[in-house]
Amino acid sequence: GEEFLRFVTTQEIIMGDHLAAWLNNEVELSKRVETFEDDFANGYLFGELLAKFNQLDDFDQFKDRDIRDPIIRNYRMLHPIFRSLRIKFNSQVALSLIHKRQGVARDVLYHL
């Protein structure tokens, strides 16, 4: 019951902290990751992360903008890469990321 939920939430926080520390201290993206939902919502940092690990050739086409067209373009470019890496990614996942649904960005990052 309640104790299990508290344990799960604590584990998610700890794992999220480790992931953020890795992204900020080892990967060193162009922007410090504060919250997964806000920082990955437009798809830009996913593209940067994939480019750093040689999974993406056209990162120069990505835009770090929070307006509709660049966001859609970023996710269209990410879609085939996520699929090739066998990461569940479809329009529902993209919309959840764009709308900053809690836990979605972190889950995608864990599967990378």
C-alpha cells in the first residue's frame, strides 16, 4: 500500500538524481538539466544527447525553440532514431513530452 508507494517514489527520485548528475557532470549538455520535463520538452536535448553518442548525424538541424514548428521538426527527426534503438516512441509519447507530462522524459532517457 502506502509504504510501497513511498518506496517507489523515493527510488524514482534517487534514480532521477543519478540521471541528472550523469547528464550534467559527465555528458555535459549545452544546458544544465534542472527538470527533465521542462528541459527535454522541445526535443532539442534528446537530439544533442544522441549526437554526443554518435546516434544522430544532423543535429545542426535541431532548434532549441519552444514554438510549435521547431518542436515538431525536432520530434520528426528523433522518431526514426528512437525506433531504431527500439524505444517506444509514437505521437502519444511525443505529445506527453511536449506537454511536460511527469516522468515521460525520464523514462525515455532511461531507455536510451
